[in-house]
Amino acid sequence: MPTIDVVIELSAEACLAHYEGRAGRVRTRSLDGRRVVFPAEALRRVVTRDGVHGIFRLHFSTAGRFQAIVRLE
């Protein structure tokens, strides 16, 4: 399963927009500089009351579909 490590820095307010469906996708950069887009629904697994802050590993299927997110730092 392909993976990519990304930095996510989202405030609680930004996460609320994703949670409420006003933003369906998260756009960020990988540690190696690639642009990455994944479903905002994935943030529900890692959001705290302060938002989402840290380095995460995204897991994708071989077809490129998002499958999981894991906090690294």
C-alpha cells in the first residue's frame, strides 16, 4: 500500500469547516514537496479540540484512493 507523509496544520475553525461539509477535501504538502489532496472526512480520526497539527502518514490503495491516516508526530 503506497504511503505519503504530510504536515497538517489546521485550526479548530478550519476543521469545523471540513466537518460541516463546507470543505470536502484537504490540500497539503508532503515532506518531499508534493501536493497532496485527500478527503476531509479522514480528519475525523485525528482531530483534537485544538484542530489538527503534526506530521501524518497517509495510506492509499494501489489505485490511489485514500485508506487511512496515522499520526507520526
